[in-house]
Amino acid sequence: MLLECFGRASLNGWRIATQRQVLEEPDFSGALQHRTHRTTMAYRFFSQSGASQSLMQDAAGRGGLLNAPTEDRPAQAASLMVGALFLLGFQDGLVKVVSSEVSLWQFQMLRSACNLVLVLVLARVIWGTARPRPKRIWAVALRSLFLVGAMIFFFGGIPYLSLAEIAAGLYVFPLFVAVLSFLVLGEPVGPRRIFAILTGFAGTLFILKPGSDAFNPVSLMPVVAALCYAGTILTTRKLCREESPITLAFGVASAFFCVGALGVLTFSILSPGTAAQAWPYLFTGWRPLDAWVLGIVVACSVMNLTSNISLARAYQSAEVSWLAPFDYSYLIFATFWGFVFWRAVPDNLTILGMALIAGAGAYVAWRERQESGLRRANFNRNLR
């Protein structure tokens, strides 16, 4: 009886994954025939399998949120995303606080080292063994590199920009997702979505204020971070959805540690005098640290790991278009923490730019959901 229940549960998960893949295929009829064969083979495997009781118990729930999902859970995904973004806003405020005491590379190396230790301990507690191995190591590595690029450009601008400005620059990423979906994945982009992308770009110009005395070239850093983050989202959804969030977090922490250590070593040896004096956060290597700074680094590590796992699970558990509006809660949290720490209030042009970016991104997400519904309707008709 237990084996039969396990077979049905596993088959249901396989069917859900099969439906997702069919909906993402441009050729529905060919995809349907191919997936139907795979579903039949899966049923034969699970109905004839002699899986051990320990394996069945492990698959039935061990690890909870830390295992790869088998079905969409949009409500849970939205909750995980909002909670993660609240923590990230607080973390980013703490990073800005200690940015005068530590270099970017030193901070990333120390935080990622803590992340690696926490990931290994967590994996041992949850699975009783080492961390889960990636199913596609090249996909996990690609996602990690995208996220490292995003965080380097994002954190690189933290000492020189307000949290609201950094958040607004980063949150053009849904527009980059739409552009990259067209350029890389070949997904169609209609005139309405093009208008939304241009509107979001206009909002970015309101925030950056190019050509004025208020323009700071550093303001471009979170925009570049947004491009890298868009790559992270597409990679997570298209290539890494079957990976455990623990595996993804371990890959990101490993990449951060390597890049941080390389930065510390490079700038400790080269020690660029003029650049190091003008931009110590970016162009210095190892610096002496006080105990309170180390404490904040450890706290940021815990918040970062928790948020990374939650965000990875959220994007695995719901469509990107469903989650996009919730993602904009970070704009609110960044403004909130900026006011709490420094009583910083965005100017009118920045608020207008944030509204345009949020509105454009929400519209792109709404159009994505409409098209997803049409694809699902076509898929259901093909099943009849």
C-alpha cells in the first residue's frame, strides 16, 4: 500500500513537470507526443519499482522546503518572496553601515565562507549526508555566475547611493527578462510589451538624471546588476527548476567565495594608491576588522542564505509572471530601511521613476500571465 501511494505521488509530480515543459514548448503537438511517452514510462517504473522504505520516507517529506518542488504553490511562493525581500532590504542597510569599515571583496569572501559552512551544516542536519549533488552542474554554475555579477554591481554601489536609488536601478530587471526572453529564448514581444519596456526605461532615466549635476555614473551599477539578475531568473526557471535550493545556495556561496578571495588577493598585492584612497570599498583588499563588523557579516550571512533559499524555492514553485508584482515589494522595503537608518526620503523624480518602473514591470507580468493562460488552454484542447 505504501509503495502504491509513493508511486501515485511520484507520478503526479512527473505529470505536473511534464505539463510545465509542454507549455514551454513552441511545438505543442510534437512535445505532447514525446511527454506522453515519458509519462507512460514513468508510470511503468513507479508501478514496478521496489524502492526501499527508507527512500519512500525520505521522498515523502524529509527536508520540507529544502527539497526540489514537485508542483506549483503560488501562495507559498509569494510568502517566501516577500519575507526574503524584507530580510534582504535589512541586510542591504547593514552592508551600507559597514561599507566604510570593510572592502567589497573582503565582505563577500567572509560572508560566503559563513554561507558555505551553514549550507554544509544544514545539509547534514536535513539529509544526514553531504549536500545534494547538482543534476546539471553547468546550469548551476551559470546561475551562480549571473548572481555573483548581480551582487558585485549591486553591492559595489551601496556606499555611494541611497537604498531607494539602488533598489530602483535593480528593479528594471523584469524589463531585461522580457528583452532576454525575446533575444535568447525567441519568445514573442508585442507592441504593448515594447511600450512597457520603454516606459520602464523612462523611469530609469528619471532616477539616474543623466545630463544633470545630480547624475552619478555609479548609478549605472545597479542597472547592470539588473541585467545579471534577469539572467539569474531565466536560468533558475528554465535550467535549474529540478535542483534543490540547497544545491543552488551552495553553488552561489562557492562562486562568491572564489570571486571575493580573488579580489582580496588582487587588491592586496596591487594596492592601487589613488583609486584605493578615492574608492576604498571597491579597490582595497584585506582590512583590519572590529568584532562588531564581523558580527554584522555573520548576521548578513544568515539573512542572505535564508533569502537565497527562499527566493530559489519561490521561483521554482510559481511562474515568474505570478511572482513579479510581489518582487516589487523590495522597493518599499528599501525605502523603509533607508528611512529607518538614515531618515532618507527619495525626491519626487525618483518616486516617479520608481512608479513607472513598477507599473511597467507589473504590466509585463500581467501580459505574461495572459499568454500563459492561452498556452494552457491550447494544451488542454490538445489533450482532448
